[in-house]
Amino acid sequence: MRSPVLFCLMALSPLIAKPLVIDVSAKSAILMNADTGAILFEKEAHQLSYPASVTKIATALYALEKKGNFLDEQATAVHDCVVTVSAQAKLGSHPPYRLEAGSSNIGLRVGEVLPLRLLLYGLLLSSGNDAANVIAYHVSGGVDAFISELNQFLYTKGIRETLFLNPHGLHHPDHRTTAYDMALITKQALKHSFFREVVKTIRYERPHTNKQSQGYLLQTNKLLKPGRHYYPKAIGVKTGFTSAAGYTLVAAAEHEGRTLIAALLNCPDLNYRYRDAIKLFEAAFAEQPIVRTLFAKADDHFAFEVKGGKSALDAVLYEDLTASYFPAEEPNFKTRLCWNDLKLPIMQGQEVGRLELMTDKGALLETKLLYASRNVD
């Protein structure tokens, strides 16, 4: 096959999707395919909301993007990252990242030295706000610098409805996101194998440091732990709560090679967020895939005028071109017909081109070859 001459013949209209119909308690929610980005369910998914500690997914993502090959680097907990004040005092001149007394932390002490790997476990398992600040300081040389870089990074990834003012999610009136953006952020984070490893861990041994003895970090996500909210298909990701944000959850689950992300913001009850996630996952995983024939070998022919030919080239498929998808996922497919650099004469049965099935973003899904149905002299 020589360099092909490409002809984009058509773009298929989106196949008719049947979004899931589910009642969830969250004021803002979405269910997204982690691989394709297809949306299976949404409820006010673009409504600006307070994320609380699911913010830490973005913090982990950016830290891994910058330091993923240096997880054993040693970070030092400086005073500015671990000092706490009352919520009332924080309303004064303190920066948005200042820790609040009584908020979740892993007990880091000023001058404590520990690896970035351990801090990420503390961030995502035990929801350590102090770990978030120390990570930010270590990665960017300052928490404010980290937040500036993080927002720019997210924007380049297509996350356009989010503005984070701190790395942990403690309340600030301008620290907001959407369920849609949180699903996109998590989609990016799940591409990192270390992130996947951390968020599904139940208990992690915390080695002794220069300031503390050995201990354990424990998972807060009840989807992963034995109990009434345990969900065997769950693989993470992160819980959150503040009085302003309500209960938040971004969860991921796998079944038969398919990974889905549920983002739930502003749930009225701790238990409801888990119930909502399980309902979404189970409804999606219960669907049976549909296989649709887009071009049939028995019916479809493709014509091309070859310069100097006594007749037009008639080409056929030897195999059907099909698309497989789940009813709730809308596959925006398009096809492209690519002819070979053809020279006369052309013999019956000769390979003359190919038909490509792609996503609407141009990712190649499948290729079927075209063959001449008769001679062209």
C-alpha cells in the first residue's frame, strides 16, 4: 500500500443514547466513562459547588504530573503548612490554605521530614489537610505558587469551570468546581498507576520519621471497606465534607473491563452519597451492550473513478463494520474512506482501500479493508 489518498466521506450522526434515569440525593451529579469520557447520567452537572476534600484529587494529580518519578523525595513540614487557627480567626488575614482547628489531618509536626509517597497516602486515604499543604509547598516551593500552577494546569486539560484557592478543600467562598469537572479531573488522575494504587488501599503503614513513631493511615471511603456500604466493584476514589459543601464523593468502579466515575456534590447525608454512587454504578453495569452494523459486506458498495479506467472501481467489504456500545453511552462515531494509490489494471479481489471507524475526536477504533469486486482495465 502506497501513501493513501484520504477522502472523508461522511460523519455519522450520534447514535441514539438512552441516559440512565435514576433518583439521586446529590444536588449535582454525573456518571462518566473513565476511558471514553461518555456521560451516562447527569444532574445539574455544571452547577458550581463547593467540593470539600475531593479537591485533593486535583492536588494529587498535579503532584504526580510534576513529581511522579520522584516519589521518594523527602519533604519537610514547615510551620506555615501545618499551623492551625480557628475558623473564626481564619476569616481575618490568613491565606485560604491556612488549616482550621478540628479539620482532618495526619498530625504532621513542624520540621518533620517524610517522603512524598507517604504524603500522598496521607492526602488520599486519611484526607490530611496538612499533607495537602506540605505536598503543595514541596512541589512548587510555596502553597500559593502551587495553587496558581494547579489552576493553569487544569485549564489546559479542559477543566474550565473550576477555581481552587487551596490544595485541600477547606471552605472558601470562591473555591468552587462542578461535578463535570471533578469527573474530568479524576479521569486524568486514574491514568496514573500510583494514584489507582493509593485510592484503593484500605490501610497503609506509616513508617517512623524524625518526629513521630510508626503508625497507620486508614481509608475513609466506605465503598472499599466491609460494612453496609461496601461495594466490591469500587476502586476508590475520595470523600469530602464541610458544612458549606455538604457530603461529597468522587467514586470509581470497574466491571468487565469498563471503568466508570461517579461525582456527587452537595449530598444531604453521609450515607446517601454512598447509596447514590452504588445506584449509579449498578444501573450502568446492568446494561447489555448493543452491537450495530454500520456497513454490511452483503449490501454496501464503494465506488471510485480511477483515471484511465474503462469502468469505475467497485469495492466491497469482506467483513461487516460494526459498533458496540452501551445504551446509556452516546458514541459519536464517524467513518473515513481511504483509497490506496491505485494503478491500472486492478484485479478482482485486490485490496484497494480501507474504511476507518473513529470517535468524534479522531481516535481510531476499527479498520476494515476494501476489495475490488471486479476487474478494472
